Amino acid sequence: MRILVIEDEPDLLASLAKALREEGYAVDTAADGEDGLYKAESWDYDALVLDVMLPGLDGWAVLQRLRQSKKTPVLMLTARDTPRDRVRGLDTGADDYVVKPFDLEELFARLRALIRRAAGKTQNRLEIGQLVIDTAARRVSRAGRPVELTAREYALVEFLALHRGEVVTRTMLYEHLFDEDDSTLSNLLDVHVSNLRKKLGAEFITTRRGHGYCIE
Amino acid sequence: MKFFHSIRWRLQLWHGLLLVVVLAGFGFTAWRLQRATQFQRVDQELDRQVQVIFRAIGGPGGKPPGHPPHDGFRPRRPEERRSEPAPDRNEEGPPGPREFAMPVLDASLFADESGRTYYCVVWNRNGREMFRSAAAPPDVPCPELAVGSRDSRLRGTTRELFSYTPPGERFLVGRDIRDELAGMRRFAWLLASAGVVVLVLGLAGGWWVSTRALSPIAAISAAAARISTGDLAQRIQTADTSSELGNLARVLNDTFARLQASFERQAQFTADASHELRTPVSVVLTQTQSALARERPAAEYRESLAACQRAAQRMRRLTESLLTLARLDSGEAATTREPCDLDRLAGDATELLRPIAEEQKITLEVEATPTRCEGNAEQLGQVVTNLVSNAISYNRPGGSVRVKVAAEPGAAVLTVTDTGQGIAPGDLPHVFERFYRADNSRNRRAGGGAGLGLAICKAIAHAHHAALEVASTQGRGSTFALRIPVTQARK
């Protein structure tokens, strides 16, 4: 899952990005509205964390312009929490709201829900045969037994599971699992896929040669 | 007693008292007048009757007693006057020519045309009864009367008129005036009931008038009560605006409006202040929650602590600014004013900022001529610091900031000019407002200023009765000028 955080307070941006990365997300950052809008329009992020008060282009303007081309789920961060502000945000096309100061746990939970809803799922439990993915606890179990996965591996499974039945290209995977700071080697993905096959069974992820991967 | 404290009840009470006094006075006077008229009429009748009787008993002039020259009786001769006998001579002596004689005792003499019965009693000068008509009550006392005069009296239910005859007999005519007295009583009752009716009407009218007059007060107190429960948007509804109470209502409405505006400003200020605090609190929360989520290398902890420290310092700056503003608003800081050298003060404050200016490749120029003014050195120093650090923050790299202090006629003037991007004309009127930021965001380069720096400058200027003005050309830079009035021009 790749997330863009647009926040102008550097310390808050850094700590949010770090905490989200530790949660297994690929995180891009932008310190102002213009940069944020450019990035949000250029990539298909799984979610956007957008601060309302930004220098230059403010959060409302970013949201309004973004909605002309993208349906990316947007979580607004705001210091103003009057009902009028919330209504305005939701009407402009925000998907959810978090009022500063917030708890990281709440922010994570809301982001998970946002991403889940965007993928058309309403529960945080995905079942594929004997495999159960708990997106809230970020745990995978197979036939009732927990499977140890690295954060990246988990992200890969989750992404494929959320796009079950679709062919997910390598480009998509790169775009959603690695952020702009990752100096990814092109074979890193193959390493992750091969590790997953060892842990979850060789037949779990099928390779469509020339297209990408798929979970049937 | 609650209603003794009510204006309406007190008005009503006074109104009622006045009405009672006026009505009682009027009624009593009317009754007295009526009574006097009545008695006068009775007396006239009695007088007429006296004449009738006199005529009947054959007096030549037929004139009543007391009307000289008189004569139902023989006129006295001068010699008789001289030889006025002793008082009892009349009693002892044989009936003389001056002795009263009642020749005819015709009952018709003692009644008039309307059938009223009169009586007549005559005493000689010694008070011995000489004649008594049939209808006379048995106990008519002999009236005390000065010689030659006449008088009347009310005795029980009878009215009596008496006089002296020239020879000295006391002649009394009376009649029963029971009917007249009953009429008087009826009249008194009529007056009393009319008075009661007028009193009731007057009280009702007074109640209506006071209700009407006091109704704006009811409206005012109702509105004030609603406002005191917290609804500051309430106003007094008044139809008439020209009366005294209408004026009062208008004045109160103005006051309420100003109160409301001040409350709203205060609420806005508090909301802005809390919003300003939210971001640094968010930093502390996310940093600590993320740092505590797992074991980390020492370097990461240090990084988190440093971020928390930055946030805390930002909060400290904000609370200091808020406190400064609160003190300036309450006027407690404006008390200490002493002569100070504005040029030295500006130079010192600017020098402190030189390292920051150099860091950002900005040239700082100070051009100060000795200038003295009255003021609080610490506060004026803060104005210089705020203006200069703003000028540095909003400058372009390689730009310059010029601080100039000069004495002008009647004022000490400090100007700070920068070569930054300037301020948009739309923002210009608002730059001194609290928490106002030209681009609606925190300006990082200004070190996270909350938008209070210029507001503090303005408040300090206000406390010094000084003018703080700004002029700006977009793209060229801005100039802030502080003009402190000086009572006597100094070189």
C-alpha cells in the first residue's frame, strides 16, 4: 500500500512517514500543496493523508483539483473541527477526517478502513482458501496456523488479496509497495514473491508471464 | 413586601393617595357649599315668614325685626329711650305699650304656601317666654344674642332664626328641616359614591398608563434576561425610538452589540489559539507514540526528543505571545513609561538578530540618529525585534533590511524596510490582526510564528499612543513605520 502524506510541519511529516512505514506502507511525502497535488496526480496512491492548512495551495484546493482526475481515498488532517469545516471537507470529496491532535492508532485504523472500502471490502478479514488475512492486525494465518511475514511480504500479500482475481502488473506492485525513497532493484520483487511462495505454498501466487502476478 | 419595591405598584399607590386626597377635598367642599346654600335658603324662608308674621300681627311697615326703622311694635320715643327702665320692670309692671302682644293666633300664619310648618317663640329682654306658637317644641332655649343683631342656629333637626325687636324682645322663628337634612345626607352619599367611581376609574386608568409607560422596561428586562442566559444575539424590540425608554433601549442594544462582538472576538481568539496549539501537540503525540511503539536505537530516540523539544518550544513561544497580548489588553503593562533612547534600543535589538540575517544572506543596515521618546524600553525593543525578524523572514535571499530611527517634529519614528515579496493589497488591512497569516498557513521560515508578532507590535504601539503603519509594494518589499508622539521636540 502506498500512501502520500501532505503536511507542512516538518516534524509531524517526518514522524507520520516513519510511523506509517513501520506499519508496512510505502510512504511518499510532500511539504506543500503544489508538490502534493503534483505527486497525487502522477501516481495511483492507495490513500492520501492531507493537511488542511498548507502554504501556497491549501488542503481544500488540493482536494478539489485532485477530484477532477482521481478517486484516491483522502484522509484530511485538520486543526479546525467545527461541523462547518467537516461538512465542507466531506462535500469537497474527503473520505474521512482526523482532527489534530490525533492518536496514531486511530489514524492507522482510519487509513485501513479507507483502503479497505476503496477496494470494495467491508471487513478487515480476507479469506482465500485456507489463508486468512487480518488487515487490522496485519497477520496472515494458513489453516489456522500463523505465518511469519516481513512487512514487505505482508504488504505484497495484502495488495494481491485486495485485487484478487485481477492480474497485478509488476509496475503496479512497484508503485504501491515501494515509495520514492526506495532504491529498488528490479529483482527485489522476485525475491519477495519467491519467499511468499515458500511460506504460503507455491501455487498461491500464479505468475502470468509478461503480465504480472495474480491470486486466483 | 415585593410589590412595594415595584415601580408600578408605588406609582399606583401614590396615584391612589393623590386621587383620594383630591376627591375628598373636592367632595367635602361641595358638600359644605351645598349645605351652606341649603341653610341660606332655609334662612331666607324663615326671614320671609318673619315678615309674614309681622305683617299679620299688624306692624305698620310690616318689616321684620332688625330692620330699622322697625315696626311691628310701637316705635319708641326718645324720652322713653332716656328713661329706659330696669330689666325687670316689664315683668312686674302691667303690660305696657312695649309689651309684645300676639293679637291673632291663626295657624295659617305658621305655615307657608308649600305647607311647611313654622313656629315662633318670643322672649322678653329678661329671657321670660312671652309667646309660643302651637307647633313650637317645648324645649326651645332662649338664644344668647347681642343686642340689635340677628343670627341663626341649627338645633337638632330644626333651623331657627332669631333677632331682637327694637324694644328688646327676642323673636325666634324656626322650622323643622328634617327633609333638607335627609337631602344633604343623600347628596353626601351621592358625592361619596361618585368619588368611589372616579377613584376606581382613576386607578384603572393609572394602571393602564403605567403599564403602557413601563412596557418598554418589561421588554428591556426580558431581553436582558435572555442575554444573561447566554444568548448574546438577543436584542430589545422597541417600536418607538424617540421616548426616553426608546433611547435607553437603543443605548442598551448598542452595548449588547458591542458585548457580542467582543465575545465573538474573544471566542475566535481562543479558537485560533487552541488551533495553533494543535499542531505542536500532534507532533509530540505522534513522535512519542511512534517512538514508544518498539525498541529503537538511541539515535532515533534522540531524534524524537529533538522533535518534541522543537514542538514544545513552539508552544512556549505561542503561550508567551498570548500572555504578552493578554497583559497588553488588560493594560497592566502600559504603566511603566520612562525616557528611553529609541536609537540605542533599535540598534541593540537589531544586533541580536544579525546572526540570523547572515545565515539567510540578508544585509542588515541600521541608520539611527539620537532619538529620545517616552516609553517602555522592553516593549519597544520587542517591537523592533518582531519587525526586524519579520523583515528577515519574509525577505528574498541576498536581500536587505534597513532599520532607520529619526526624530521628526512631534514624533520619534522607527522604520523597518525589507526587500521581500511584499504584501498583497487584499492582505494589507489585516496584517495586524491576531493569527492572521497572508497565505493562511504557518510560515516555516518565520520559525513557526503563530501570526501574533504584528498583533503584539500593534498592541504595544497602542499602549504608547503610537501609530504603527505599513506600506507595501508587491514584489518590491514592505515598510513598517512606528511613530511615537513626543511632547516636546528634542534635537
